[in-house]
Amino acid sequence: MKKGPRLLVSTVIFLIILAGAVFAAMLVTERKSSYEKNASFFQEAKADHLDVLFIGSSHVINGINPLVLYENYGITSYNLGGHGSLLQESYWQLIRALQYCKPDYVVVDAYMLEKNYKYLDKCYEDTPEDERKTSIEQLHLNMDAYPLSRLKIAAINDLIEDKDIRNQFLFNFIVYHDRWKELEGSDFKRLTGTMNTNSAMGAEMRYLVKTDVDEYPQCEEGQVLDEHTVGEEYLMKIIDECQRDGIGILVTYLPFSAETKDQIAANTAEAVAERYGVPCINMLKEDGIIDEATDLNDHGHLNVNGATKVTNRIGEWFSQNADLADHRGDGDYSKWDELAADFHEELDDMLLSGNDIRCELNLLMRDDVSSIVYVNTESEAFHDEGIKHLISRLSGTDGIEMASATEGPYILIKDAAYGKYEACGMETIENAATAMGELTYIPIEKNFRLLYPSSDEEVNYLYDDTHYDEDIQILIYDNNSGEILTHLYYEPEQTEYVSTK
């Protein structure tokens, strides 16, 4: 072969290898969060398995659980919410998603409707620089997973003003190329196709419990925003898009500790929906959906119990107002059954770990959990309003308050099959039917109490030489066999309870 052709072939091979190396470097160095969150969306959209799309901010990510919606109502959905997503980003998230599927319904949450700036890299004039950077960084979660296209370019041009920042989203190797020092083994799984992906159809459940309730002045009935905002404009565009495409639309305002401005924004969302003749569920106005002292992870986000309640509220609305297929039992949707089972396993793991007392008491509220909660005489818990409220919700009575008046002790037996038994102060419980067999409880004195099988007084479930003086004990047992799955102990440390298991 002559030198010229040989050189040409060598050059082509070199360029192919170089391009492959650069491409591999791009895959490895990219942050994986967007791909992890959205991988199942592309798979389920391709299989035409998505009846509902949820869009909105982190209120949606943490507040809507597609696996609960499937398990309880048979409805398949994907949570496309993004952390910090304003309604203009939710609009573009929807437009991009509709390139891959056409759902029967779109549910859009109108949180941050009052925001009145267009570009995420500009915000308001007095917005701190770190908040601007966070706004830009959060956009990557929803944006990175979508390939470069004219639609993606249009979205970036509409959301970002600075051309250099735009390039970071269109060619994100620009922003990720220096991640070499951060790389972990999981980063290389993108090359092998074994990367971990979101197992809750885009949702992210939170488990902590905020028990102190924030209170804000109520806005006037029907009060709406004084100005037409960018957020309102994009909510209208989302509704327009769905109506034009023949897609059902439901507007929501999910519950949290809402400030007055949030209440006004929620009213405005209702007004926009009414103007378009579309339904709106303003959950700030609906009593009984959540308990702010048990169902919030923090001021603005629901925890897993709150998300379940809100998801069920939406599921009920669909069952009454929409003709959506029930896919439960359909072999084509077996993946959904597997993911729902994985979610229950995650709940069980959190329950049995018992690291946080408030999280633990909240998870005990599940109907399928059998447990025993004991609070020692003179426990600090009798002066902790948050813990008392959680126990009161668990028991369904004010027994913990009665015990508190006399400094205890207190016990609650909650059996999934046989019901609940409660004793306050020096009250006893005799022959309580449970999956563990019949149980008898007798308080003797501080740090000494009896809880034993009625047939075997030699056993005492509430006494252990190394844990005799802990403030709180929690036993969780199997609903069928009665086997004790875990025995948790808690004692106060400064202002919080810690596990001493």
C-alpha cells in the first residue's frame, strides 16, 4: 500500500479511536443523576406504558409516588418533577416528554406560580449568587438525559439567557470534564449499561418527620396575585398544549406549610384552571389530607406517609373523573409489580433500622405493621409534643396525654390482625390476643415492668440488663408467626432521642 492511502487509513482509525475515547470520557464524567432519574421514563414511554405524567417542582418529586398510584389504582405514571423547577421548566419538560409518549393525562403542580422572571440564570436582581448557581445546577437533573436536538436547543434558549451557560447544557462535557477527582466506581457503569436507575418511576421518597407546625396568616378568601406572572403564563401554556393535543389536564397545588404568598398563588392557579375549564385540586384548602405534624419531611416537602396520602387523593380523583385502565394483573406490566414490591422492601428496611424515633413512629402507622411501643416512667418523651402527637396518631386515642399527666408509664400494642391495646399509668393489660400469642402487661415500678406471654411468666419482653432504663422501647413483630423482627431502644441526648440498639 502506498504511503498516502496508508496514512489516510491510519488517520481515520486514529480519529475513530479518539472520538470513542472522548465519547467514553463524556459518559464517565457526566453526573448521572439525570440519567438515573429518567432512564425508566424512556423505557416505559417506548413501551407505551404511561397513562399519566406528573410535572412540577420537588414538591412533586417528593409528593407523588407512582408505585402507590399503580398498586392502589392500577394507574401507570411517571414523576417528571424537578428540584427547583419553575413552571417554565415544567412546560419544557412536558414538551420534551411528549416527543416520546402521549399520556391520557398530565398533572401539573402550580407551586411557585408567583415567580415572575423568565431566565433561570438571572432570577431577580437581588437574588443571591449562590441561589442563581443552584437554579442552573438543578436544571441539569431534567435536562441532561435528553439528547441534543432542535427542541432541546429551543428549551435552553428560552430558559437561559447567558450563551456560555447555554453551552453547558447543549455540550455538557464543558461543565463535567473536570469531575475526574470525583469519579467513583458507579460512574463507569454508564459504559457497561449497568448504571443504577430510579426505582420509583421518577419519585424520591423522604423519611424524616417535621413535628413542629409552622403557622402563617391566612390570605383573604379568593385572593389572587396582583400581577400576571411568568409562572402564570407558562401554566397557561401547559394547559393550552394539553388541550391542543387532546390530553386531559389536572392542575394541583400540593400541601405543605404554606406561607400567605403560597396561598395566594394557589388561589391564582385555581382561577387559571377555572378560566380554561379544567379541574384543579388545591390541597391547601382540603382539610384531612395530611397532618402537618406527621406528614412533612421539612417546611416544604412531604415525607413518605404524606406522599402516600396525597397520591391516594389524586388516585381517588382519577377513579371518579377519568376512564383510565387498571393495569394490575396484566403480564405486560409485571415490572411495576416488581418495583412496588421493592418499595415495600425499602419501607421495611427503614422500619427495622429504627435510626430516627420520629421516622420510626411514623412508619409504625402502616396497617400491615404489628408493634409494641413502651414509654418508661418519668420519660422525657412525656414532655415532647412531637413524639406524643405521633404516638397519639398511632393509637387513635389521647392515652399518651393521660399517661403524661402522671409521668407514665405507657404502653401501646398495635396488632395488624387483632387490634390495639393501651395502658396508661398503673393500668394493666391481661390476655391480649396478638400474633405473638396472648400477652399480659403489668407495670411494677420505674425501670421494672412485665410484658410476657400469658402462658409463660418467665419471659419478659420489656426487660434487658443492658437496656433496663431506656426511655422508649419499640418491638416490631411478624404479623403471622409472631416472631420479633427487631427490638429498638431510645434515650434522650440533648434535645433529640437517639437509638441505643
